[in-house]
Amino acid sequence: MNYVGLDVHARQSTFHILDENGKKVATRAVHGTERTVIKELAKIKRPMSICYEASCSYGFLHDQLCAIADHVVVAHPSKLRAIFSSKRKNDRVDAAMLAKLLMLDMVPAVHVPCPDVRAWRRMITHRRSMVDDRTAIKNALRALLRTLGVEAPRSLWSKKGLAWLAGLEFDNTLDAIQRDEMVERLGTLQRAIRRVEDELNKTGRAHPGVALLMTIPGVGPRTAEAAVAYIDDPRRFRNNKTVGAYFGLVPCQDASAAKNRLGHITADGPAVVRRMLTEARPPEASGVRVAWQGIRRSPRIRAYYERIARGKDNRKKIAVVATMHYLIRVMHAMLLNGEQWRAEPARRSHAADRAA
């Protein structure tokens, strides 16, 4: 078995080969794109195992390398740095390190979804980016009106409100041109978002997990599809608790002897899912700064939130994040066992809540 450590870059890559006894066979730098590197790796004698770090093209590389190698492992970059640290770092050193960890079976591997799921994730992220752009334009339009002392109607983004905005007369032509350009971009974005959401709805309807998660109070199609796409195979998680860590919803920890300090959440993993979860809320409901639709609609979720908040204002944010953590673990459990949301009030013990 040949063990190949591959350090991939856009225009130049380096691979390091070890034999089954850990002896160096070769180290080589290849100039060119990933396709050029794949052609060179195909010349290596099989059986062969290849390891490389996850990057933006990790999915394409994985699919191509699986055709020429017996085993392909994609390494988690941050976990890799925690295992192997060196003051001397370059492409050759990195490739050699990957080959050694691969031979020792110590590579912290990442999950590689199938091409369809990767495309689904990209579309979800693309929609999120367009929504952010739309929000930026709306904020810029409101800022323009406020700068000119113009009071906008509450329903500014309705058809009637946009018609009012388009027909508004300004004293200065430059302001009018600015308004026209932003309104035009807003309309283009609205149409593009509707098109993307239509395609996402088609994909979501084809996946039973999306409809399953939508039985949770406050969870709509956008949140459900993001959770399903990024959880992908629920069996890949060692246990229910690791799901929260994957989505970055567990606190940073600094523990030493009798001291145990917990900080902000790690914010690792897909940020788009965390944003979807925090957006599942009504506007400023019940005096809570960030209140979930689920907290308002479900006695079970509300009981969990209130138990964490303890009736204290300074614990509301902590309680909301804890509820996010709770819900993503519930989503994982539902996808794992295929059960719908159970709407009975929460009367379980604390230990049962932690196990959920």
C-alpha cells in the first residue's frame, strides 16, 4: 500500500508518498490545476490511499480521486493543526505530515456528502447570500429616505409601498437616480430569490426529512432544508451530543483543576444553519429581544427555554442559544428515528432533557 499525502493549491500542489513500512518513496510538486494533479497521481502504483485537507474544491477532488485510489480521506483542517504543529511549515512538510498521519490512521476525517447534497448546500448558501443583499438594499433605501427627512409607510416593501417609493419626487436628481437604481436592483433580487426558492421547494419536497422537521413548531421549509442538507446522514454522528458541536452551538471551555470557565459558542461548522435557527422568531414578541416561534407556539419548547432563563433578563440570550442547541439535537433525533414532533408539554426530568 502506498500512502499519499496531498497538499492542494489552485496552481501548484505537492504530494508525498510513503510505502507500507513508512519509507519515503517520492516527493513531487506539480504545477497546474487539480485535474493536472489527478493525472499525475493516477500514475502511482496501486494499492494507494490518499489524504488531503478539506478546501472549497474538496468534493470535486474526492469524486475524482476515488476513481484512481483504493481509499481517500479528507482531513479536517482545524483538527489537523491541533494534532500536528510545527514551526517549519511549507507544502512539502504539509504533504509529508498528511502521509504520515494517513499511514498511522490518525487523520481527523470530515464527512463528504454526495454531489447532489453538495449542490443542495450551495443553493441554500446562495439564497442566504441573496437575502443578505436584499436586506442591505432595503436598509440603504430606508437610510436615504431618513436622510432626506421623508417618512416612509410601514408597509414600504409591499406592492403599494414600492409603487409609492418609485413615484416619490426628490428635489435633487442625484437622489432620484440613486433611488431608481436601488429599486431596480431590489426587484431583480426579489425575482431571483423567488426562482431559487422554487427550486429549493422542489428539492425539499423530494426529501421526506424536510417535511418531518417542519412538524416542529416555528420551523419552516428554509430552516428544515438547511438542517437536513447539513446533517445529511444522521448516523454519521457518534451520538446526539456531537450534533451541537458540529453546528458550533456548544460553548468554548477552559477547564483546569477545580475551575471550569464556559465562554461564547464555538461557532464552528455551517453558519447558515445557525442563522436560519435564530431567524425562526416573531418580531419582538412578549418583550423578549430574540424570541422563537417555537417558544411562543410550543409549551414543550417554552418550558425548556424558561428553565434555562430562570426568569432573569441577563440569561435570555443564553436560553435562546441553549434552545437552538436543543432543537438541532431534536432534529437529528427525528431524522434518525423518523418520528414526528411530539407536541405534549415538557414534564420530563432534567436528565431526560439533556439526553434528548
